[in-house]
Amino acid sequence: MTYEELWHRLNVLYDTGEAKALVRWVLDVRFGMSITDIISGKVTQLSADDQIELEKIMCRLENGEPVQYVLGTADFYGRSFHVAPGVLIPRPETAELCQYIITDPFIKQKEATPISILDIGTGSGCIAITLAKEIPHAKVSAWDISEDALRIASKNAKRNNADITFKKENILCPQQLQAAWDIIVSNPPYILRKESDEMEKNVLEYEPSIALFAPAENPILFYEAIGKWAIDYLKSGGRLFFELNPLTAEEVKKEMVDLGFQNVEIITDQYGKQRFLKAMK
């Protein structure tokens, strides 16, 4: 198989640019090929065993399986994370959320003392691990309801040499705790069911729906639950950060104001969409 033959096989699902990029990623990550190797035709020189493995990979990609699951890895904020069908694939907008937290003046104010951070619904652990690595004085905890997610997140913490305290916890019925945090952050399920018609097959059929979709009866249920809990467990002056669905952003903001948070602010992402919320206790 040539490089051209490989990416042409993916043109049914992806445009030419994306198809080429996916094949280059596979050849790089799994077979160690540089762009020079690919252009010079070394794809045709793979061993028989490697050709068999490549064919298996291509079949999975042709079925719409995300390349991150096929390869078992995803890049996020300059680091490599293990991913599997039990967790969401980290998104660029979530990296933006991390960047907003890392560069927030509140972090600078606290740099002389340890700063406590809680990530609710950690999934792959990408937020918690990124904050732990980028904020040296941070003490980070991470919760999830899924044992599969916690297992993968723990593996990623070890992979990236990050010290995280993981715990299985359901924010809809949380335990009473003694601890309090400087920052609470969450990227909860927020996609509306009506949006599924516009979503890609590789997301709908392979990524966990429990981590994607908001409850139909109350699309901001998780925001309400986290907000009600956070108002009691954030330290005075502490910050709450959310990733948002632009369709419910204003509703979430009103809920946080009603709960008693101060300086509630919606922040737009790089595409101008209402994507993040910041609030202060």
C-alpha cells in the first residue's frame, strides 16, 4: 500500500486534508515514519507483520473509529495521554480552559503558598494533570464516577509524572467533606440531544454518551449540582471554572449568580463562542 492509497481509503469519511493527516499520524506514532520517509515511499517497504498491523488500523479507521482510540493516545497541552472508549478524547477547547486557569491572576497571587484544585469529572485526567504540571505549587485532586475513567486517568498521571489524588465520587450525591479548595473546575456532560444530528459518526458511535450528553430533562443539571456543592466547599475568594455549551451558557451563568457566586463571567473561545465560565466565591 502506498501513502496515496491509504489516505484515499479514508476520503469517504474525511476530507483530503484530514485523511492525509490521519494517515501521517498513524505512520508516525505506530511505525516511526517521518514525513520524509512517507514522501520517499517507505510505506511500501514495511515488513509483512507491519503491513498486517497497518491494514487492521486502516479497517478500524474506515469504520469511523477515532484515530485516538485506534492508537490509544491523544495529545493535549503538549503532553501525551492514553485514551480508550471509556473516556472522552481531550478537545482543543478544554486546553483553552486550562490556559485560562493557568494564566488567571489568582494563580499568581497564590504562588507563595500551595493552591488546592479539584477537577470534577476528570475523564482521562487531562485537566487535572495539565494543571498539576503547569502550576508547580498546586495540590490537585480529581473525581469521576467511572472506575474505567479513574483507571485511565491514574495511568496518565503516572505517564506524565503528575501527583494527583483520584477519587470515585458522584457529584449528584456527594459526601460531606472537611476539605476546601481554592479552585474547582469541571467540564461536565453538556451536549443537548437535539445536537446529535449534527455530530460526527466517530463521536456518536465510539465516545461514551454518559460523558457527552446532558440529561434531557435538565440540561444544566451537572452545573447546578456542582455549583450548589462548590459554594460550600470553595475557600473564600476561591474560583469556579466551567466549560460550557454555548446554547445553555446564559442559563448556567444565571444559576451561578442565583447561588451566590460573585463576578460571574462568561468567556468566549477562540471561535467567539460562549465556552467558559469563571465565578468567584
